[in-house]
Amino acid sequence: MTTITERWLRPRSPNTQFPPYAFGDPSIVGLAEARTSTVARIYHKGHEQAWDGRAVLDELVAKHGGIHFPADKRHAFAKIA
């Protein structure tokens, strides 16, 4: 598999691609590739650490029980819009 740098500098069909990659500066490709991999790493770390709202809600309902309103206040809560 080729790297991003190789694909950027040597596209499959350079005559049909825009912008013309033949005019690209090879020094900035490596910098862009490094930054892209950093952003990808941060994204994947964040994705791993994100919480699953449905699982958390299920755990909280199991721990604390469902939502229970006092009988005298149910009518008032039903009118909240």
C-alpha cells in the first residue's frame, strides 16, 4: 500500500486530476501527512473514550430505578411543554 505522500506526488492519472499535483511541493506533503495522522489519532482516542448514552441510561435506571413523580404533581409535569 502506498503512503499519502506517494499518492499525492504520483497520482494514478495525473493528467485528469485537479489540482495538478505535479506542481506540488514535496516538503509540505510530509508535514500534512504528519498532521493528518495526529488528527486521526486524536479522533480515535476520543472515540474510544466517548460514552454510550444508552448504556449509561440503562445503568442509571438499574441503579436508581425509573422516573417516579408524586401523584399530586403528575398533572403539573404533564403540562410542561
